[in-house]
Amino acid sequence: MKHNFGAGPCILPQEVFKQASQAVLNFNDTGLSILEISHRSKEFIAVSEDAIKIVKELMNVPEGYSVLFLQGGASLQFAMVAMNLLQEGKKAAYLETGVWAKKAIKEAKLFGEVEIVASSKDANFNFIPKGYSIPEDAAYFHITSNNTIYGTELFDIPKTNVPVICDMSSDIFSRDINVADFDLIYAGAQKNIGPAGATLVIVKDEILGKVNRTIPSMLDYKVHIEGESMYNTPPVFSIYVSLLNLKWLKSKGGIAAIEKENIAKADALYQEIDRNPFFKGTAAVEDRSRMNVCFVMENPELEKDFLKLAEEKGCIGIKGHRSVGGFRASIYNALPITSVHVLIEAMQEFAEKHK
Amino acid sequence: MKHNFGAGPCILPQEVFKQASQAVLNFNDTGLSILEISHRSKEFIAVSEDAIKIVKELMNVPEGYSVLFLQGGASLQFAMVAMNLLQEGKKAAYLETGVWAKKAIKEAKLFGEVEIVASSKDANFNFIPKGYSIPEDAAYFHITSNNTIYGTELFDIPKTNVPVICDMSSDIFSRDINVADFDLIYAGAQKNIGPAGATLVIVKDEILGKVNRTIPSMLDYKVHIEGESMYNTPPVFSIYVSLLNLKWLKSKGGIAAIEKENIAKADALYQEIDRNPFFKGTAAVEDRSRMNVCFVMENPELEKDFLKLAEEKGCIGIKGHRSVGGFRASIYNALPITSVHVLIEAMQEFAEKHK
């Protein structure tokens, strides 16, 4: 049995894999594969509409927001956000909390002035900056709600009159958020939404249409809204599996229920990290991510041995990102708490062996 | 039994569906789904490299060209081509052969001057213009090799000193072409490559880097080439299924073998259209597509009845695009000739019944 702690693309529920596998052979008893149906067929239009509907339902998306399934991942959103929202002569404000925020900043600079309101760069991004002020004349303020590499998560969404844009790629659908606190949310699918290849965007319609630059059709949110998320051929299979996964989430009790489980999983693992003298966490305690638990060993020379033991127990994908080192256990929605217990047991067994 | 004549996303080989379905449960005996493996895992890096390798092999891609699997479909390429290649102060030349060419032209105009060297617009795009001249000072010349809606195909690739860019979305891998005749080829996957969600680009490296405008990273071919087609999380499953499908093509004898089959399928169907007094083709005979066979009925009032008969025999997806009407039978690589025979039989049965 494998316990997939990979940072993404990542584990999805086993029943989603079964349903998706079946649909590749015979989708909804059509006698056709989900891979060969037209995106303009009534069957797929229903999938697309249901996927949008269930996003709205699970996240309580208020009126006045559009939900889109696009392509290109968060990386394309970095450019699209600035292209669509950074008005000429204005500046954009960014919170620099990691390498993904840095990439978002880099793309925004192609379209105008960027002010970095705060950064935890000097501490290798091991905390979320607080107490900064957001310029009132900014076109928007951009945050990254969860930083996979460093295991930090932004729990207090800043209140401001400036539109708030959030890269929620790695913690969307993991905890209750108030969509009305945001003006645009985007997320690559490949953590808690579905397989790689789709990108979810939730955007408040009224913030659009305020820039004068020419925007290619495929990069224009308004074009995709008018096309009802089907301006061109969408990533059919990724959207279908996202629908399956979000239905699974709904059947589990929705975001409120999964948030409890996620807290239980994270608490159990952080408790072991804090208790076990061989390990220590790398992120500031108050900013610890519930999705990506980053830790190192007091004696780094033992890390290879622990990795080996964990892998023998079926724990995969726990090697930390090279910029932090040590370990990163990603514990997304679909990872069962039993897998977390296996990892904790490995940590305890290791400590016992080496004491 | 269904005979899928859909225009795309379209039929793929049944054995590809079986292999893909299995990989969603257990990919290459890893004990993991193809949907949950990291795109940086050695397993997926091998998939990506193999997919690029088999494209180069099947199409005999010469040295000096890069092969990329991107996202966003041909629609995003419309903008990327102009953004990356339309030098400031130069103009781009386009051949207008249908609605997709028109969309490509629209996006190019955002980045500079466009000259339409010839158009078959006045004839509802039912032929491929010939005998036009390409301005020698153009930044590039853009063609669409196959026009799904109108059932036309461009067989004589123009010889010119100007870089030739080709949207090959609907006939790539269906016939032998000489890659050296082109400087950039792009194609949405969802016809003869694989499922929707991936976009193939084959680009001659030396044409890049000649524009001065700022290009967002995700839209810059050079960035994707440097990232070895993995600058960001790629559409893992679409690329994997594309690899399976191209392996199937190779096992069938490659492009030379499939081209023979495609000619046999198209010839059989066009012969029936020309022979059967109830039907007539809509495209100019010399430009008839081997991928999309468009035809109408001499008496349009009978079209509903024929559609019903064909559907009773399992032929689906044959309704013509609204701008042409009648029927469109898409007979991509994976559609067996036996399916074409079923459609021909339906046409003969219909004629017999109504004579």
C-alpha cells in the first residue's frame, strides 16, 4: 500500500480513480469514452455546467462572480491577472511569500509597476508577513494563500478596499473561506480540485473591463465568461475528474467536514514533529500550513535513513523541496488520516531505533 | 456498436482507451494512478521524453527543431505565433481558408499589420485559394492545413523564403509532410494526437528571439524550450494518452501506413457521395479533405430522415456545422474503415428506399 504525500499532482480519492477509469472505457453508458465525446455534446455541456455549479455550491460563491475552468495553470494566471487588472498608470501590490509569489510578481512587472508590500524572503519564506499596509491606490493586492515549498499558510485574509487577488492553488477546498473577501481566486487543479490540466478561476465580474491594453482572446477573462467557460475546446477529462472529485467532497460533508479532517491530520503530524526530539518544523508555528507539513531532522545526516524507512512503509513523495531540504508531507484532502498515522509511526520507530 | 464520426474531440483507438483506463487505476505497476504521480517523477519525465521522441520519429523532425506539449489549444497559438514572431514594423501574411484562419488573423492583428494574401470567404470557404503571392518582406506566412468545417485540405505546401507557420490541428499525423517545409507547426491534440488538453508545437529554433516586445513567460516558446516542455505542470494525462496513441500509430506502420488507410477511407466515401444521386459534396473536388468529408443532400428536406437512419446504424457526430449544413463525416486516423462502410451502406439503403 502506497501513502502518497506528493506535493502535486497529488492523491485523489480512490473512488474517483475508479469512476474516472470506467469513464475512459464507457462514459455514463453512452458506449463512448469520455476521451472521444465532443465538448459541444449535451453530455459534456452537462459535465461543465455541473462542475461550475458544484464549485459555487461548495464555496458559497455569491452572485456577481463567474466560475471558469481554463488551462495553463497558475503560471498563466500570473500573467492574466496583471494583463486584465493592472490599469495603466496604477501599480499592483504583492505579498511576497515564496517562489510562486515571486513568479507572479515577475509576470506582473511586464504590465506595470509592482509594489511588494512585505516579504519573508530573508527568512527563506518560513513565515507569513503581517502588519504591512496596502496602498489605497493600488489596482489590486495579490496574495498566495498557501506556500507548498515552505509549508506556510495565510489564515487571516487582509481586509482592504483594494481588490484582493489570491493564488489558492494548494489550499482551495481545504478550509472555509468567504469568497466575498476576494475579487479573483485562481488555482491549478492538481491539488484539491482534480488532475493537472485544468485551472479554476472565480472572478467578480465588476472588476473586469477597466484596462485599455489589447488582450488576446484566450487571455481575456471576459471572453471566457461570455463563452461560458467553453470559448475553445476545454480540457474535457480534467474537468470531468474535477467534477467527480468535488462530488466526493460534497458527499463527505463539504468543506466544513473536510476542514475538520484536515485540522486533525495536520495537528497529529505537527504534534509528533514537536514531540519527537529527532525532528523539527521549519515554518513559524502560527503560519503552519495544513496542506504541506515541512520538517527537518536535528541531525541532517540521518535524513537519508529516515527517508528510507518511510519509503519502506509506503510513504512516498516526502522529500522536501531542495530550497528547504528535509521533508515535506503534503496532506491534501484525499490523503486519509491513516496514511498520516503510518508516517507518524515511522517517525516514532525511527526515534526508538536511534535513541 | 457506435461509429464515432465526431469532428473532435474524436475517436481514438480502442486499445488506447483500455491502456489509459488501466493507467488511471495503476500506472506502469507503480501502484499509483497516472493522475496522482508528480510531473517531476522519473516515471512522468520518461513519458514526456518518450512523447517528444515519438513525435520526432514519426514525423522525421530534422535537427534544429524543438517539440513541445503545451496547453491552451490552437486558440492560444493564434496569439502566441504573432506575439513571438511578428516583428515590430513588419507584417504577417495569412491565407484565409475558414473560421479558424479568421480567428488566427484576428489575434495576429493585435500585434501588428496582417495581409490576407488570398481568401475563399466569398465561396463559404469551399476551396483552397491558389496562385497567390506571398510578400517577401512578411515576418511569416500562416496557413491552416485542414479546415474541418468546410472539408477542405491544403495539399500543396507553398514554397517561400518567408517562414511558414501551419495550424495542423486536424490533419497532423494523417499524411506524410516534410517538416523542413515549415518553421512552426501547431496542433490541438484532440484529433489525431490524443485527448483534449494538450497542444503540440514543433518549432524551428532559429526563428525565435527576433521580436522586441515583452512576452509573458507562459507565452514564450523559448521559455518552454528551455524548460524542456515542463516549464510548469504539464497536462500529464493528455500527454500520456497522446504517447499511447502515437505508439499505436507507430505499431500500425507509422504515417505512411495510416495515410494509405486514410486515402482508402476518404476515397470510398467520396465515391459514394459522387455516385449516389441523393448526395453531393460541398468542397471543391481537388481540395477535398481526407479527414472531414462534408456533404449535403440534393433535397435538403430529406436530411433529417437520413440523419435518423445513420444514427440507427450507430453513426454519430455526422451532423454538419451550422455554417455549411448537411453532414460532416470526420474520418480521423482511429476511425476504422468498417465504420466508413456502415455509413456508405446507410447512404445506399436510404437511396434504395427513396428512389
